[in-house]
Amino acid sequence: MRPTVAPFPTARFRRLRRTAALRDLAQEHRLSTADLIWPVFVREGEGVEEPIASMPGVVRRSIDNVVRAAHEAAELGIPAICLFPYTDASVKTNDCAEAWNPENLTNRAVRAIKAEVPGLVVMTDIALDPYNAQGHDGFVVDGEILNDETVEALVRMALAQAEAGADILGPSDMMDGRIGALRAALEAAGHSHVAIMSYAAKYASAFYGPFRDAVGAAGALRGDKLTYQMHPGNSNEALRLVERDLSEGADMVMVKPGMPYLDICRRVKDAFGVPTYAYQVSGEYAMIRGAADNGWIDGEKVVVESLLAFRRAGCDGVLTYFAPQVARLLRAR
């Protein structure tokens, strides 16, 4: 699009900024509660809300309190939550077998939410790192992360989550070929209604640090994830990965992290026109919250502005730890 602009003073851009009503009429992009997905951390226990030091204001919840959070989300109009388990070290093994245990923490939480708040969309994470003694998203043998063997395990994990009642599966592992394998297995098992939101463009980012604390993976991780997550300097590769995942059956795609990769969000949306999401990850949250808590920024305004940036970049929705706060702000307007 090439806009036509009359010369000054015929054209005065400030005319449409003069009052709040005029600014509202001319606003191009809007933020809605319907754009939000709330990531929630679940742990064992009862009546637990355990603060996460590196993510002020975010807690690990026992299943009963996750159900309360689900009710809160529904009451606020947040359409979906995404579950991430904080697993005890005793169930972290090299074979990651807890990942597909029908009674693992995530699957029990899914069933509990669906029993109490059936209309809420429940999204889950597909990756082995919460269950891996070495902290990686895939099987590790002699220091190498195995691709094809990991994909077989991810299929088992996905089927267990689908059986539990998950609405959206979020493969975050970045193994090659996993979307096609997951889609085929879900269809064969009668779970054709279960959607896949692929972490299609997931970068090997330093912004994930607080999240790894939150799920207890930081201490377990051996080495780095550079052999399977994307290099931050790559952009065209992201489009190739998105195209591949769509061709294999992904219903939605995600860019992760969020704000440092808004250019990727825009390119993905322009190239494919598919439902496109971003994850405002733990490091982004911690920076905004830390600056707000110290009085260096107006936290509420910065949060809303940051989420509008995702919408402006073409995202249909955002996973954000600020979801309840933003929903309340939007309701109050």
C-alpha cells in the first residue's frame, strides 16, 4: 500500500489526535482479552501457591489452585490457559517416561480443569525437558540430542495429553518432522479435533532463563540447545520452518520469544496469513515487571503497549504472564 497524503496544511495528522474520541476512531490495532493465552505453572501438592523469585507476581500452583486460576480466566474472558509442569527431580529420568504417563502432573491438571471449567481452552506443552534428567527437549545420547527417537516419544506424550482432554497441543521441542508425526497419530487415535499450535520459529534465546527456573529445568540442563533451536541471527529460516510445519498439519504457528522477534511475526503473517501467535516469554516479563516494581516505568502502560506491538506485528494472540492483569485493565476501561 502506498498512502496518498495531501501537502501541509491541507493534511494535518494532528486533526485525528485532537480528542480521545477521535483517537479511538482512528486507532488501527486494538487489544482484546480474547487475544490472550495465560501460561500457568503447575506443581504437586494441595493449596500451594509458590512464588517464583525470578518472575515476581508469578507462582507455581497445585492442581486445586490451577483450577481456581481456570475459573479466574473464564470470569475475566481469557479464552485459554497453557499448562507447564514443575516436576519433582524424582521423576526426571534419561528415558523421560513420565512425559507420557496418563497420571502425570499435566494430564491430571487438564482433567481437573475440564471437569470444572469445560468451556475454557486448555493448551499443553509438548517437549521432554520437564521430565529429562539432562534438561533437554529430546533424548540425549553421548551428548547428542536424538531427533527421530525423540519424535516417537513426543507422539506418546501428545496422545496422553489428548486423551486427558487438551484442546491445543504446543510442540515446543523443535525436532524435525514432529508435526507430521503428531498429526498422523492424533488422526489415527480419533483425536482429529485436537489442534496443534507449533512453536515453529523458536529461537535459542537467553530470554528463557526465568522460565527454566519456574519449571525446575535450569539446574538439570547440560550444555545448550543450539543444535535444535534457531540461531537469533536467522530470519529466512523461520519462514522455511513455518511453511514445513503448516505442510505437516499445524493449525497455528508461534514465534518465540516475542518482542525481540516482531519482525519474524510480521514476515510470518504476511507470507502465510495463518493464525499466528507469539510468546511474551519469561525474560520479557521479568524485565517489564522488574522495571515497574522499581518505579522506572509505568508498568500498566508498558504492558499494554508491548501487547499492542504484537497485534501490530500481525499476531492473532499472545501467550503472556500479564494476561489476568491486562484483562482487568481492559475491563476497567
